[in-house]
Amino acid sequence: MSADLSAPQARRVFLAAQGLASRRPSGRVRDSDFAAYLERQGVLQLDSVNVFARAHYLPVFSRYGSYEPGALDSFLWGPPDGHGAHGFEHWGHEAAVMPLSLLPAMLPRMRRETDWVRWTRERLESDRPGLIEQVRTAVAQRGPVVGRDLEHLSPREGPKGTWWDYSHVKSALEYLFFRGDIAGSRGTNFQRTYDSLERAWGATAAHAAPLSLTQARQHFFDHAIAAVGIGTPRDIADHFRLLAPKSLTASGLRPFADSAVERGLAQWVTVDGWGEPALLATGAQVPGRATASALLSPFDPVCWYRPRLERMFAVDYRIEIYTPAPKRIYGYYCLLFLMGDDIVARVDLKADRKAGVLIVAAAWREPVTAPGARRRPTTAVAAALAAELRLAARWQGLDDVVVAPRGDLASALSVALLAPSKSAQSSLM
């Protein structure tokens, strides 16, 4: 019996849903583009690593091209006075920014009684009775604030230890943030700031009524179907981490999938080579071809769920940030390079801002192609990648791209960067 979709068709459906099936728009990136991405995906992952660019900046660049990162921050969290945010930070997919429209669905997750919540509350109530309420009141009166602004409420009794050695005040702030009692945002140097819900989100969002836990899970599952376009139930569930520890089990996903089908949001399909049924979003595009080129960070939704990445693109991907240098295979901070509907290379990038240079510490060709994709010549891959790296360098305010002699694509990439600049898209025509 033949499959409903071939592997390349399913891959292009996924890329279209992700905004990566066709070349970038040529106009200036606007707040409306930020809003479209955030509402469509529902989550923009955060991470403190800044060796090239912060995690939440890269998915927007991958889809829309150059923009001012500060403009995205202002859109997400509002100006420094704490008003006008379009998003809120919480653990939607790891640490992430989510649109305010998803707040009612997120509230049950915020209010859950985790081991950390219980332990933190009991420790603070034992060590510093009343501090949690003192901190809550101080944030309401003085916000937005950072931790050091309130340290006088409970001064440290000893020297600061490791990075995770939170003071009592910081622990209280994180407890209130996790529970959704105060809002968190990002200020100077990516430092988390805290404010009242009303100031940060506005009165309507601050007083939103929570969904029930079952309603929230269904809402996230439904949203994820549209965000990914096609996927197995586990692919879809990972978008909002519905299978996190002490949450749903894989077998528990079926009622949410069946409900989405019954309500006309998706249909069950088979995909050649997948081995299990998948959900296809109603109205999903099935492009005849894909024409985009893009660098994808480890924190891009395309890369999140490793089983899907390997099944769709035949890519084995691991972040080696925490791997000791002698044991790294590809490099400290490798970004994948998407060309058409295939991931064809990966590059280890570092921005040397003092020298004004984007350093390619290593460049590698992917050893195999995605199922059903044709293998492109190394010269074509190098030319498209060179164009994308030039664009990335300009976006980050860097003047040049320098390639170190490491990786089986490094030599060809060096040659391509010496050639006159041309659009990466020309390699796809």
C-alpha cells in the first residue's frame, strides 16, 4: 500500500509551516513580522550562549533576514519602563518567550506544584519567614527590578558561590516568576528583570482566566499541529514539551490527536519511511519545491526534536557546548545550513566583535542527504553557504568572514568567499 506523502513532500510541508520553504521577503523586517513568527510558532527559545548571536535572535534572522535585534527585544518585552510587552517568558519549550495569547493555556503549568517549587517555598519559609511576600510587594511597588535591587531585604551572610548559588532574594524572585505571580523579561546583558503582571502584560493578560489542565494540553497540541504542519504525535507534543517529566506519556497523546482530527484541524496520513502515522494540518501547504537557504541554530524549532531531525533530514545533531574540547567532533557552537529541502552542511561560528570578523572555526558537509533529496555539488553548497555567512556577518555588524582550515568543507568555503558576492538563492534555481 502506497504512502499518502513521500518523504520529500512531508519535509516540504514541515518547512513551509516553519516559514522556511521559500526565499526571504525582500522588505524591511517589521514588528508585524515578529508578531507573525511568535503567534505562528507560539514559542521562541531563550539561551544565554552568545558566541555568535543569542538564541532568540536567530530563528527570526533565518526566516526574515537582517533586522535590529533591539527591535525584537522591544517588541517581546516592551521598552525599559515595563509597558507594552507582546510576549511573556516561561518554560514553554525550555526557557522561552511566548505570545500573550497563550497565557491562559500556560497558567496551569505555572501553577503546578513541582518538587522545586515545594522545596524552594519550604526553604525560604524556614530560613526567611515572610520574605516571599516582602519580595512580591517590593516588585509591585518598584518594578521593573533586577535581583540586586532587592538584596537589602535579605542580605547574604556569606560570599557568593557558584553561578547557581542564588541568594534568598533571588530564590524568592524565581519562585514568584515560576508561579506566574510576577513577570520576567530580559534587560541589559540578557539579565532577567522582574515586574508586576499588570505593568508587564497589561490588565487584560494579567487577569486572564486559566484553562483547565486538559484544555491547556489540547490547546498546545492544536497550536503545535499548525506550527509544524506535519508530524507524529510525539513530534507535535515536543513543540511545547508536553512529554516533559511528570507530564503526559506518549500513549496519553492519542486522545489529543484524535480530538484534533474530529474537530477538523488535521487528518491522519502515512509518510514513506516514517514507520508510524502522522498528523497533517488542515490547509497545510505542500510546496512542489523549496527554495530557501538559512542557517539554523541549535535552538531553532527545526532542530529541537532530534528524532524528527534524523527522520526528516538524516541529520545526527548534538550540541557540543558542554563537551570537553578534545572530544568535540564538529565544534563548540555549530549551526546547520539548510539549502532547499535538505540540510547540507554545518558550521561552527564565533563572532569576534573586537576584530570585526565572523570566524568559521570549522565547516563540514553533511555526509548523507535527506530521504529522496539529490546530493548537491560541493561547489554549489559552498557558494550558497558563503552568501549566507556574508549576510549573517553584516547582520551582526561584522566586516569579514574568516574560515579556519578545519572540516571537509573549509577549503571550498574559503574559495567561495573569495568569489564575487551573489545571492545564495541562485544556487537553488
